[in-house]
Amino acid sequence: MSNLNQTMVEKYRNDFLNEVRANVEEGDWVNMCMQCGVCAGSCPLGPYWEHPPQEIFMMIRAGKREEVLTSTSMWMCTSCYNCIARCPRELPITHIMHGLAHYADRLGLAPKEQPTRKFANKFWDNLTKKGRVNELKLGLALYFMNGFMEGIKVAMANQKLGLNMIKTKRMNPMEIIGGHGVKDTSGLHAILKKAREIELAKAEEFKG
Amino acid sequence: MADIIATNETILVVGGGISGMTAALEAAEYGKQVILVEKEAGVGGRVSKLYKYFPKLCHPTCGQEINQRRIKMNPNVRLMTMTEVTEVSGEEGNYSVTLKTSPRYVNNNCTACGDCANAVEAEFDDEMNYGLGKRKGAYLPSRMSFPQQYVLDPRIIGTPDANAAKEACKYDAIDLDMQEESTSITVGAIVWATGWQPYDANKIQPYGYDRFDNVITSVEFERLMDPHGPTGGKLLRPSDGKEAKNIAFIQCAGSRDRNHLKHCSRICCMASLKQTTYVRERYGDDGKSTIYYIDIRAIDRIDNFFQNVKADETVTFIKSKVANIVENKENKNPVLRGVNTEGYDRYENEHDLVVLAVGMQPSVPAGDFPMNVVVNEHGFIEEDESNGGIFAAGCSADALDVNRAVQSATASALRAIQVVNRVAGTEG
Ligand SMILES: Cc1cc2nc3c(=O)[nH]c(=O)nc-3n(C[C@H](O)[C@H](O)[C@H](O)COP(=O)(O)OP(=O)(O)OC[C@H]3O[C@@H](n4cnc5c(N)ncnc54)[C@H](O)[C@@H]3O)c2cc1C
Ligand code: SF4
Ligand code: SF4
């Protein structure tokens, strides 16, 4: 168990609902769900989820911490916004799904092999380094996500796509050394650090 | 309408539905002078468009017949149909009111023989049936219409149909020169009873009321059951005129939804429960009703009714707000998709017909009142000191069933009586 996870378990004891409300982005909204089922029925990927959003919200209230945080479900969300458009209580369901996924990841509980989780982390690392996405490095990192041999295979298969992207100036082969970024990288890092501090302070201040 | 005599001891009742009629009669039978104005060509309001009404499941004709007789017998009530209030000024005990009366083109000679309707060719959507059927350009708004007088649709005025109607009338009842009239009156108190209207189902995009023939509203369903309705009382579905036997009811269609009406309309749960008894009445054990709901709100003594419907084996309850409806292109059956909250099972259920239990909203939108009144966030009139001598009755005040609407009307009549009594006291 990660340290952070241990801390949270001790801090909230059996009150998983309040843990979510305090620590998950938009988590406070979970209270507002009336279990109508529209989100679950509206999700285009719904049939493939283990637990649709409606059920996740009920599980949170029922204190099923382990089951929720280790679930692959919220990682299935494609941000289509169908559920948000239809929810009669205007819950920002999409954002809550991402918030839950992010929180589970922070705690080290998210399923390790979940591809969306892996990609999201790679994307974040790539982006935050210089403030710009390095398409080439991100692409390569993705290709080799499942091991070296697999990576070579994927890279060969996508050769043409890569060349076309270079031709249309969508990707620059020079990105492999350094790559472009924002002017003030350290400023960017300071912003991100501050954002994280604010996020943590908010959780600290939360009163159920 | 020069013969209208009203003083600041007169009570004006606006809206001639069950609430307005009740308020007017309570005050008149107590001895007050009452002017009852109704926008449509006859009184009765939305209740007269129901097939039966709970909890006793009587036909609306019975309650209405009594009220109409009471109005007819009581010289204290002055009924003005096709009339709206355009302006109100003044204060409690002394209001100046301007009324606008649209021409009926038919006078009191009318015996309701119907010869004019036979002579006229033009047809229009029938308001009585929420547009499900057609009526002639000369028409009696409903069989129960009170007053029992025909009306000419203004759209036939100036066409050969209008003259044909006039020539056909043996009683010289048709007057094509009638004009819109404006009347100014003084009254002491006002009971506002303009009622409700169904929420516009076209706005509930995922349910496809605007796209699928076999998705209808609860108010339309009432009309299908009426032996004098558009289908002669048969549950025929719009797409192919076949009998619908497997019927879905979707609750909270436009209610309890921040994208539509925020409030619970309170009546629609009971209305759908009632409508499952219609399905049983038509088909016995061969019919099938399925109610899709978030939670059933059957209030107090009406709970018995709920228990009886629950015991009916042809009625199934599915705890789920339907996510969306698609249409089976081959047979035009609506297919309902969603997840059942009890077990989180995904379903895709095909039905012959879907009835949307649409929400109730005030018939006069906030901002359209000809006077200052306090309305709540849902548009219903609030009880408030600053309303002075203006009192809301029935569904102008809230989404209510008939029982509660009538209680509310009686209360408002009493308040109005107190106002005009005070006026009489200070003057006499
Ligand atoms: C599907 C459905 C089924 C229902 N079934 C039942 C049932 O079985 N039992 C039950 O108890 N209740 C039932 N109800 C509720 C019932 O319809 C209401 O309680 C009832 O209509 C309230 O009467 P009202 O007079 O307040 O309003 P209304 O019936 O709306 O009457 C208002 C009157 O005011 C007139 N008016 C409107 N605007 C103006 C204006 N500007 N100027 C002058 N006049 C105006 C209208 O023409 C109308 O005549 C049902 C509702 C729905 C939606
Ligand atoms: S649509 Fe909204 S209210 Fe309904 S179950 Fe989903 S989150 Fe809850
Ligand atoms: S009465 Fe029933 S159907 Fe109508 S809004 Fe309330 S809960 Fe929904």
C-alpha cells in the first residue's frame, strides 16, 4: 500500500463518500445523484464497463472504497459528454470519472495495465516537461508501451502515417533531440506546483 | 358588453377550469357578485379533456355537469368566454381591469343544432384532442361545452365557408360582423385560476416525441380512451392505426430535471397509474403496461390506488429513467434503452406505444401576467402580502390534482370574499 493511500484510509476511516467529496475533482457532486440511471443508459461504452457511473456513485456511498478505486470502469470514459447532457441533476459526470481515475492513480490503486492510465501518464509526463506535447517522443513512448519487440512491430506498421505527418509538418523529426517548448519552462513548473498545492489545500479544508 | 355592472365589491375570477369554476361558485353562492372570464369558448379547463379522473375514476362529465348547472342557476355569476385580462391596475379593494373579448361570430340564438358545421368544409386541428384529430371551422368545442353554442374559427371569416355557415343557420345565430371588444371594469378582488399546460415534449430530445409517431404524451393518451375522442375510445397507435397493447409509460418526462422543469409535477405518477387501469379496461389480461420511473410519488390516501395497480399482474414497474428511445424501422415500435437501477441490468425494450408522463407548468409564463404578482422559480404564483387582493387558485399556484386544486380555490374564494367584505364595511 502506498503511503498516501495509507494516510487516506486512516484519515477517512469508513467515510469513503467524504473522502471522494474532498479529494476527487468535482467529487462533491456525488451527493446530488438521485440514482435515476440516465447516465448509465446513455454511455456509448456502457455495455463494456464493469460499473456504469450511476453504480459507481452508489458504490461510493456504500463505502466500497477498494472496489471503486481499483476498478477499470472510470478509465473507460471517452468524454463524450452524453451523460452530462442528460443528467437531470446536472452532475459533471465526465469530470467526476476523470477525477476518480486521477485520484486512484495518485493513491497507486489504479489498475497497472489499464491502457488509458498508461497513456494518460505518458501524455502528462511528456506535456509537463516543456509545456508542449512532443509528438515524436509521445508516439515512440506509446509504441514501446508494451515492450521492445511489440514496439518495433507497431512502429513498422505505422511508418507511413509517421512519414505523412512529417510531410504535412504535423511532426518534426528533430523533436527527438530536445524538442520545442514554452518560453518559460520553470515558470510553467511553478504554475503546476502551485496548482497541486491549491488542490491539496482544498481537500484539507473540506468539511463534509 | 355594455351591460356589465361591476363594482369594487365584485370578485373577478380569471380562468374557468375546475379551480376557477369552484372559486366563482363559492363566492357567488355566498352572495357575492362574480365575473368569471375564460379564454376559451367554454369552461371546463383541462379536466374536461381527461377520460376519467382519480381517485374515484369518475368521468369528468359528472363533476362538470353539476358545476355548469350551478353557474347557470346562479344570477350572481356572470360568465364571459373567449375573454382575457389585458390590464390590471389599482390596489386591493379597488382594481381597474381591462378585458378583451374575441368574436365568437355566434350569438345567443344558437341551439347547438350543428347545421353550420355541416355546411362548412374547412377543417383544423382539434384543440380538444391536443391536435390528434380534426374539427370543422364551425364547431362546438366539446360535447360538454358550456355555453352550448357553436364557434366560428376566425380563419374561415372572409371565406365562402363563413357565408355557407350563416346561410345554413335557421335561427339567425351567426353574426359575421362581430368584432373584438374591450371592456373596463372595477373589481375589489381577483382570483387567478389560469391553470397549467403540459410541458413541451419536443424539448425532451432523447425521447423523440418530435421524430417517432408512436411516442405520445399522457394528455394525448387520455384522449385516445374517450369514446368521443379521435379514435372513438380505442387505443390505436398513430403510425399504423393498430391497437397498442404493450404500452410503456415514462415518468418524469420533463419534470425533476434541471434541463427542463425543476419541480416534481406531483400528478403524473398518479396519472400513469390511472392510465394502466385504462389498459386493463380495454384488454383485460391481454394488455401490458410498463412503468419506467425514478421513484413513484403517490401521495397519502392515493397510496391505496398505487397498491392496487402494483397487484395487477399486467403492470410491470422498472426503476429506471429511460436514457433514450430509438425506433425499430420495420414496425415503428419504439425501443427503450436504459439501465435498471435494481441490479444495474441494461435493457433494450420494445413496446407498441410510449406514453410520456409530461410535467405540468403554469399556463401563463412568468412575465406575461397583466399585473404584478410574486411567482416562485417554477413560475407558480406565491402567496405574498404584496399580491394585495389577488389570490391564486388551483394549478396557477402549484401542480395539483383536482382535489387539492378545489381546496385551493375555496381558500382563495374565501380570501377574496374577505377583501370585498372589508370594502363593503368601510363604505357601508
Ligand atoms: C395526464 C394528466 C392526468 C391527470 N389526471 C388527473 C386525475 O385523474 N385526477 C385529478 O385529480 N387530477 C388529474 N390531473 C390534474 C388536473 O388536470 C388538474 O388538477 C386540473 O386541471 C386543475 O384545474 P385548474 O382549474 O387549476 O387548471 P386548468 O384545468 O388548466 O384550467 C385553467 C382554465 O383557465 C383558462 N385560462 C388559461 N389561461 C387563461 C387566461 N390568460 N385568461 C383566461 N383564462 C385562461 C384555461 O382555458 C382553462 O379553462 C391530471 C393531469 C395530467 C397532466
Ligand atoms: S444521470 Fe445524474 S442523477 Fe441520474 S444516476 Fe447518473 S449521475 Fe445520478
Ligand atoms: S409525480 Fe412522479 S412522474 Fe411526476 S414529476 Fe413527480 S416523480 Fe416524476
